[in-house]
Amino acid sequence: FNLSPMLPKKQRIPKALARDIFMRGSTTPSPHFILRTAKSPGDTRFAVSISKKVAPTAVARNRSRRRIYSALRVFVPLAQKGFLAAITVKKGGEDLPYVDISKEIEALLKRARVI
């Protein structure tokens, strides 16, 4: 059992693939996040993107990214195979409590039919 808040590297999307998802992926919005998904062979992988406009300091961006990856860890075993999923944080999403992050991400993943 891994206590790290991040997802294992094999379940994260490299930057080169993330750019591809942002270009051709389908979009599912929520009040604080945007989920972009694309079909891909193999296991489902995830990425989190947060801009400097949303969280101006690296500390705030990294904290938010870790909290979202931590919430995603619960849903990785439930995810269907064959997806690349990228979550973009909107303004206001960086300060949400963990419980709200988890609920909103679960709703997004269900709407996009990833879980």
C-alpha cells in the first residue's frame, strides 16, 4: 500500500500525450473542473493540469495537484480500460475541501463513462 498522495507513474499521462488529449479529447465540464477524455489502448491513465491564472504560486499548484491525484486514487481501480483522462482545474477549484473534490471528480468520471 502506497501512502504517497500521487498516482503511480504508470497511471499518469506523460506531457506529450496530455497535449494530444487537450487537442482531440471530448470535454465534460463541472463547476470547478474540466475532464477531457480520449480513447487509448491499454490501461486508463490520468493527468491533472492547473494554470498559473488559477493558482499563481507553484506551492499552491502542486498542493492542488496532489489533492486531486489523491482523490483520483480511489477511482483508478474502478476505471474502465482504454481511456486517457486529463483534469483541468478552474478558478475556485484549488481551494475546495477534499470531500468536495472527491465528489465532483466522481460525478465527472461517471458522466464521462470512465467509471
